[in-house]
Amino acid sequence: MTQEPAPVNHPRLICTAIGLAMGIAVFVLSLMHKIQPESAILMLSLGVSLYGAALLLFNK
């Protein structure tokens, strides 16, 4: 018996990964005191909107 690989929804995976990366980047840059508050809010809002887009994408 061979197992078939599970299908991956690539657009959902990409949106989730970029959203997570934005949150981590803001966290690290704020620890280093290298980011302005306006830029941090912009990056976090972009990450949250990508999470929302990932939730709206259809499953295959």
C-alpha cells in the first residue's frame, strides 16, 4: 500500500506564512528599536489582512 501525498493549498499557505513573517518581523524590529510605530502598524495590518485572505480562500 502506498500513501498518496496530502494536497496542499498553496495560496492559503503562502498568505499564512507571509502574515506570520510580518508579525515576527515587527516583534524582532521592535525589540531592536529599529522600527517606527507607523511602519509597525502598517506591517501588522498587512499581516492581518493576509490572514483574512487565507481564511477566505476556498479549499480544493
